[in-house]
Amino acid sequence: MQHDRNKVLIFRGTAAVISIAAIVYTFLSVKTAMDVAIRLCFFTEQSNIFICVFLVILFIKTIIDRVKLGRYGEICSIKHRTVHFIAVIYITLTFFVFAIVLAVPVFINTIKEEGAVMSILNSLCLHYIVPVMAIIDWIKFAPHGNRSKEIPFIAISYFPVYFVTLIIRASSGVPMVHYGDYVSLYPYPFLDINLLGWWSLLVIPIVIVLLATLAYGYMKFDGYLYKRQQKQKAEFSEETVSDEQNQLQ
């Protein structure tokens, strides 16, 4: 599939800059190593750092291809396609969970704080703009047809470890969030054992089911995109052959 690499550079460059800026802004407010560790316990930050690495790599690879191969041609992708696939699944989870569960309470609590405008804008970048741009990049430019059956299991396996890590971290007694009167040792209310009791552990199977559904849905969609890519390549090849024949005549 032929693309205009200049346009892809603009898109990928914009996505990479927004992603880096949002992550940097998030960590500007931290003052100690403990604050950094706390921010890194939020899945939002983890998934955004994960996808940011891919966006930067893709941008750099596109620059190299533009210089070496010219303006038009195939668009570079990540060599480790399964890892890229999982990064897209995780950033999609960030998008959906924030939009459905967290957006309203976070907005209500943030609007009262100093610097609310920048905080809300940064939140929009982390939870909406970067995820959407990363998903678009994967849809339009990534090679498709990844049939690895390990993807759902790899995606799911991270979360039991993540929850156990949060429980161990909470034993330090250092709060992670302060929203008005709500102070918590956990990054999200639905994981707060002190608030919900051990019922919060029910989140684990819920997230596993959600992730498995996302992974399965993405794999089905990936198969559809693969067929479309193959069709477009066949059509492009036919057009190229036809043009060459016309030139010979």
C-alpha cells in the first residue's frame, strides 16, 4: 500500500509530541522519588508511556524511510507486532475505562483546583487524544494479519500481577490520591480495598473479561483489515501493470 510519507510524518510527529508533552506535564508536579513511583502505579501513565515509546519509534523510522526511500511508498511498522498490538489494546482500555467510569468524577474534582485548565487538557491528551491517534495509526499504517493466539493471554497476564503490586504498595501507608475528602492508598476508587472491602477484587475477573473481549475484537478487526490491505495491494499491482502496458504501447 502506497502512502504519502510527508503526511504520515505530520500525523506521527503530532501524536509523538502530544504523547511526550502529556507524560512530561504529568511528572512535572512530582517532587520526590516516592511521588514518581506513585504516578507510575497508575495504569493511565503505564499505558501512555508504553504507547509513547512506539509512537516515537514509528516517527523516527518514518523519517529514515522518507530520507532513504522518498516521499511515496510503504509505511514502516514495529518489528515486534504482537507487542505493538498489546500496547494498542492497553491504551484502548485506558480510553474506555476513563470515558465510562472516571471522566465525570475526575472533571468535577479537578475543576476546583488551581491550574484546572491545564490539568483537564493534559487529561484529555492522556485519555482521549493519544489513544485515538495511536489506534488510528495502527489501523491505517500497521501491517495486519497477526494471527498469534497468544495475544489475549499475554494481555490478560499482566493484570493479576498489577493488582498484587498495588496491594503490596498500599502497605506502605502512603496515599496515592487526594480528591477533596477522598484520600486513598489505591490509584482508582474501584480498586480501593479500604473503600469497597475485598469486593474490589471482583474487578480482576471483570478486567480480564474486558481485556479478552478487546483482544478478541481487535483480532477479528485485524483480520478484516488484513483482507482489505491485500485487496488494495492487488488493485495497486493491477493499476501498475496496466500503466506499464500503456506506456509500452
